[in-house]
Amino acid sequence: MPRIDGPAKLAKALSDRDIPKVYANNFDLALGTGDIAVILKNGQETVAVMNLSYTVAKTLSVKIQELIRVLEERLGHAVMTSDEINKCLASSKRKGPTLQ
């Protein structure tokens, strides 16, 4: 299981008012010559831009995959990606109206 760098450090970071907290339910990615930009969005509104070196971006990707794997094991089923959800919704629109 991925390891947080100590519960005390996590609690401090989460409670520190000087550290920005951002919620995102959408994102865009951009590849630069020396880094990757993660444009975090809430709906279609950009709420933050995070630039990561290639190494940190790849490491973050691996660590997030590990956390999701743990979550899926505990839930007993796979978490759908946004692309999978969008595909299902697009397919259901062709079949008829949805619940209101």
C-alpha cells in the first residue's frame, strides 16, 4: 500500500490555512518541453494549474494508481474513469430519455 509521509505531516498539511486547498472534478493536460501541466477544473472552470517535472508526474501517476487499486480492492469493484462514464452516458442517450 502507498505510504503517506507520516500521519502528523498529512494532518499538518491538511489543517494549515496557508496551504491552498483545491477541489477538482475535471482536468486537462499539456505537455511542455520540460514538464507537464495539469489544469485542474471544477466543471469547466479552471481552479488551479500544477506544473510537474516528467519524473514527478510519472511517480504521481504510479502512486495514484496504487491508491485506486487499494480502493477498488476494498470496494470489491472497479472505479469507472471519466471516459468510461462519458461513453456509457453517450450510449444511454441514444437509447432514450434518462431519469429526471
